[in-house]
Amino acid sequence: MLGTARGPRPIAGVPVVLHRVGSDRAGPLDSSVTDQRGRYAFRYRPTGMAEAIYFVSGSYQGIAYFTSPLRAAVARGDDALITVFDTTSAGVPIHVVGRHFVLGVPNARGRREVVEVFELGNDSNVTVVSGGAGKPVWAGQLPAGAESPRLNPTGEIAPNAVRFERGRVELYAPMSPGARQLSFAYDLPRDALPLSLPIEAPSDVLEVLVEEPRAVVAGVRLSEVAPVTTAGRTFRRLLAQSVPAASVLRIDVPVAISDVRARYVAALATTCGVAMLVALVLAFGRRRVATTGAPTAAVPRVVPESQQLIGAIASLDARFEQKAAATAEERATYEADRAALKRRLVVALADERGPA
């Protein structure tokens, strides 16, 4: 069916392919072309692993569209429907349905990982594709100081469809009508805070999650709600609605006396040596007890890389389980991303244990 402003209509001559994806094997099983009434039909017998997924793809104007997984013995009607759209490279705005910003605590090197998730909406009845001269479908600005930007695996966007150039994130994947999620991450060095994050386009919803309990978030009318906990990590949660363009989200973490003291002692350790550091700490501890008797503030917890990777695997699993009917492409991407995270986890655990 071709989606138009007047509703869907049948379209003839669209190549369609029946696919099978399973852990034992994967590949196309059969192909056909839609008839004058936009119909197609396949007969197949499920084989091999019982959990294998079968689905049909249709290619229209160079863009692939898919059915949901074919689960019933006889799939017809909406279960086997493929809706395709005409394409355009201009004149259709992509708006931000939701934006999510997640700021973690510093790691052992003082760097903070940031995860951003954009829910992008195409309210038209055409698929938007990138234009000439490398014009992206959508683009957004990264904050000053952002380092090592990378795409997060969600299964919705291919890695080669996203570029990080000139301090911006650019999306080149076709955007069919509806919503699509773009998730990416980057690192902030120790001196990146206070952070100013420009809001270039209006956003229906803005969510900010900060793991640092002392963080100060301003610049946008945010309301703090109940915190959330995931993979053993607790985040403060702040929400705003109908955020206008040209706003600036500002985040800072006030420096506690304990943080200054820790950096000062570390510098002395480098200069004076371990023996001098031990003497200094003992002398400082005796003087603090004699003069104030007050405990020092807690030093922020450093999350080992292995725990971060375990959390990433858990989050990836949770996102995939929430999909009511994952496509074969989404499942294959999920399995590949999970395997990559597990390989990184093995290396991280070995590094943290040190030499045998």
C-alpha cells in the first residue's frame, strides 16, 4: 500500500522478498512483485530452529519497508501489510518529539559519559531522504568539549547513517512517516563543567537524568520528579514540556571541599613521593580531629568500566524486551551489539584484575 494524504492506495510492481532469520541460518527464501491490486503471496514451510523469524520486505524508490514478523500459520491483512511512501529531500521538517540527556559520574580518569536520545518525528506522508551536497535529514549540535562521539546500538539506525563532524551529529537515514529514535554518546573531560547545552529546535518533552546528586540544572523550566534506578545506578530525573528553541540547558556540579582536598593530596603525592604523602595524611587527620571533629564529605563513587558495561548490556536487553514485535533486522543488530559489549566486558574485567 502507498501511503498518501488521501489515505493508502494499492501500488503495483513493488518487488517483495520473503526473509528468514534464525540462529542456525538466515537469508531470503522467495521473491515476487505486487500485482495490479498491490497484492503479493508466498507459501513457505517453517524449518530449522523454532524461534526463527519470517518477514517480508518491499523496496520502493530505493527505500526498504518491512512487515511485522509473520507469526500466524496464515498471515494476511494488516499482519502482512507493507506501507510504502513517496520520497522527498526538501520541505518536510523533522521535529523533536522528545529529547533525553543522561549525565553520569566521573570515571577513574575524571571523564563523564553523556548519553543523548532524540525521538524524531516525521508528520508528513512522505519519506524524507538526504539531499544533494551531503545534506543530512536532520542535524543537531554537540556541546563544547564533547569527545569521542559514537552511535549507541538501538537497531533503528545503521551506523553508517550517522556522522559526527564539526561539532555536530548528522543523520542521513531515510525518515519515513512516524517516529524514529536516535541515540548516541560522548565523553566530557574534567573541565567541561559547567556545561551549556543549546536547544536548537523546539522539543515536546525534555528529560534530564543526572547521576551526580549535587548537580545543579538550570536554564530550562524543569520539574524534578522521582529518581530512577537502573543497573544499580540512581539518577535524579527532571522533566520539561514544550521547550522552545534557542533555550540553553545548563548543568554544573559544585566542587566540594573533599574534592579539592583529594586533588591537592594527589598532586602532593606526585611531587613529594609516597612516604611524604603518608606523613601528610596522618598529620592532617590528627589536626582535623583535634580542631573540628567533623567528618569529611564523601568522595563521589567511581564506577568501574566493567560495571558500566554490565549496565549497558542490561539496558540493551531491557530495550529489546520492550519491543512487542522486533523485526529480523532489529534482532540481528541487538545480538551483534550484545556480543560486542560482552567482548569489551571480558577485556575490562581482565584489566581490572591486573596481571595474574
